Amino acid sequence: MGKRLACRIGAWLLALALIAVLVPEKGRAVLEGVYFTAANEKLMDLNSETMPFYSGGVLYVSSKLFDKTDLGVTYVYNSSTGLAMLYTPRTDLRFDVANQTTYDKNGNYYQAHAIDKGGNIFLPMGTVCGFFGLSWSISDESQTGIAPLIRVRSSSAILSDRDFIDAASGEMRRRYEAYEKQQSENTSDEEEDQPSYPGYSGQKIHLLVESQSREDTLAVMEELGQEAQAAFLLTTEQMEDGDLLRGLVAQGHAVVLLARGETEEEIEEQIVRGRELLWQAACAWLDLVWYEGTAQVGSLLEELGCLSVTADLDRRETGVSSASRARTLLGTVERYRRDLTILLGPDSGCLGGMDTLLAGLQDRECMVCAWRSAA
């Protein structure tokens, strides 16, 4: 009986020790947008140059995840031609980085494309893994105790995600602390040249909200009040609501066409229709376009006198649906010393924490203003 009790006590103590190792210190915030990555049993380097990110709802990971790892896929990149390629002895997937096209050796084209971010090539996770028959998963902070882990596995993988996290927990902790220290040093260097809050004022924050329902859009407008303006993304179908367009324009918000399509003809048709609807409803001219698709529409937009709206920060996955998420976003904003455009995502995800976000931006002396063609 005494031996069994001693064993139980020992097990409890071991469990507590593991929890102490895995759980971040009390009151310590985990940096936003930080992901660990792994290929089978190899934990990849943790640094800003290879950090995964979402763009257009697609998860992008560094090409280094497939370079010289044991996933069975070889990666090559020719910087002179701008062509990145993943291949096996049987097939290949080619990424024309400059023209943002993706195709295989048989001439089949795919919607997702590669992104060149400061000389580092990032690849669409879902497309790559689906093409080569790899599996992938995301283990969140509650599972790793630190930051989310993106892991790609081939048939040669040995450990489950849980076993891999257990085995790599110590190394993950060390790498995270080193990364956190580096980020802190970089922020300190930037602050030597920039005044810190609240002395830093005049930063413009452009909020982008994707309209999904009339009721939620009106609710967001009410949250914004009279002193804050945003830009609302609407499809041509949503722009048929003339009362909504008049309300947006009257309160100083910007109307942005949310254009989707794979050909220039489709996009031009939507722009022409959107201009007609906005002019008829509010005597306002449509010249802002948020485009989602694979067509090269830069020349078309320029020809039609439109500007392509883009975002510095994409928060579609989290939004500001709660006060805690709003505070997390405020922490991210504080790391920048320039004007920012933030895509908050669907209007329904902006209601719970919009008041906290606006109050925080006001405290930091930021100007919350709508995206304008003249900005």
C-alpha cells in the first residue's frame, strides 16, 4: 500500500513538473502570429524570415520546410527565372513566382500560388500537401503549451503529433525564448529612432470589414460611431442594397468592391456594375477594389482608374470578436511605427471587441480613418 501511494505521488509530481515546463509563465503573453514548423521528426528553425502566415485565407509555409528534409519531395528555385519547383521521381509542381501561376508537368493549373516575401519563397500548404499526398496538422497553444505547431508528415513519419510535441518540448521552449529575445531586441532598436506611445501620434489605422449581412454591417457602423470610419468590402450583389450604400457613404465610410473571378472580363463586369449601383444609390464613385482570385488584374484596375486595396495585417482568422482578441491586436499595432491597414474579416466577427479596439487606438492617439484613393 505504501509503495503504491509513493508511486502515485511520484507520478503527480512528474505531471506537475511537465506542466511547469510546457505552460508559459503566468502573465506572460505569447507573441501573436508565431508558429513552430516541423517536417516529420525534424523541428525547423524559428525565425521571422521563415514564419508561416495566412494570405487570402490560405496558409503559407516557408519552402525550407521541403528543402533537404525527409518528406520525399525535393525543392529547387531558380532566382533568375523566378521558378520554384517541388518534385519527386514521378511528378512535379511548378510555381512561377513573378506571374503568380502554379502548374504541373502535364500542364494542369492550380489556383494557389507561391509568394516571395523579402527573398524568401513561401508555398501554399494545402495545395502542396494535397498534390504530393502529404498530411499536415496544426496543434494549438493548448497542446504545445507555447505556440501553435504546423507539422507536415509523410508515410515515413514515426511519431504522432502528441509524441513529437512531448519529445521536442524542451527544444521548442529554448527556440521560442531565443526568438522572443530577438524580437524584443529588434523592437528596442526601432524605438531608439521612434518616439514611443503616447508621445507617438498621428498613426493612421485603416480598418477593413467584410460585409456579410445587412444587420451585422449596420451593427458595426453603430460601434464605429461618428468619430471612426472604416472601409467595407461588398460584392455587387450586396451593393444592390441602396439604403446600405447611402448609410455607409453618409457616415464617411469607404465602399470597396469585393471582386472575385478568374478572368479580366469577370472583374471588369463587376467594377462596371458596382460603379453603377454606388452612383445611383449615393452619387459616389467606386474606385477601390479588393480582388480575390488568380487573374493578373493590375493593368485592368489601372486602366479603369481603380486602386487595389491590400492589408498589412490579416485578422480574418481571429477578428475582434472579443475584448481579449482586440487587446492582442492592439499589442501588434504597437510594434509598428507607420500607418497600417488591417483586415478585420467578416462583420459578424467585429462586434464583441470593436469598442475595446477603438478605445485602445484612441488611447494611443491613432487616427481611425477610411481607406481613400487619395491616401
